[in-house]
Amino acid sequence: MKLVPIGRLVGTFGLRGELKCLTTSAGEAALTADREYALDPDGSRRVRCVGVRRQHNRQLVALENVTTPEAARAFVGCELFAERNELKLDSGEYLDEDLIGLRLFDDAGRELGSVLGVQHLPAQDCLVVGPKRALVPLVDAFIKSIDLEGGRIVADLPAGLLD
């Protein structure tokens, strides 16, 4: 069972023990009521979500048997994890962990480096590539294909981007 983070509980809300949840992009759709989530990556601690609602630009969650702000405070700072196979990603969507470790190639087949991480910047997401930790925008103009099973990303990058 592979668990991935879908959100972080960042504060309490109101008098009924609801919690503010900052979801990941994949977590937005994965967070639903009447579902159990892990509180740690190994799945040893679990909670049942009994309610989810949107309030402005954030998700509010209600957990089973958490009905006061005092009880909710015990969960502030915790992450919520869901099983990887339960996440529904659209075509062209990837989890960070899916991309980390892939090798980046140019159109001619030359290896440019390995993906060390993904940074989520205001303008766009960027791959962190190679020992110099160069940022490669994860946009259609540069990224031509992503082959998860083959462990490859093919990109057409402007000269000097990885220097």
C-alpha cells in the first residue's frame, strides 16, 4: 500500500471542531467525506473524515469524534495521506514523486540530467534537474513527452537553460 500526502491540517475553524486543510493539487479531488485517511506515511494512525466543505479558497474538514476546537487542535500540523491507487489524475497530470528520478533527454537523445525534485512556483511548476539544480519549467513549450514506465522525459530546451 503506497500512501501519498493529499493535504495538511493547518488550523481550526469555528466552534464545531472543523479543521482547515491545505490540499495538494491531487488532494483537492481526493478529499471526501465518509472516507478514512492515514495521518502518517506508514498508515499506522488513521482518521475518518465525516465532512468536507469549501470556505473561500480552502477546504474545511470534520473528523469523526472531533467536535470541539480543543479536540481539533490535536490534529493541527498533521498531514492526511491517501492510497496512491485511489487518486484520480487527469491526462498529463503527475505526482511529484512520479517525476523524481526520471532522466531528462533532449530531442537528439542526449541525457541532460536526472530530476531531483519538483518546485511549485507561482508562474508554473519546475523540474529540479542535475547537480546544479537547474529549474526546467514543466510546460508544453519545453516538455515534449513524459514516459513514466521508461523513466524518461524528452524536452526541447533553450540554449543555456541547464548551464
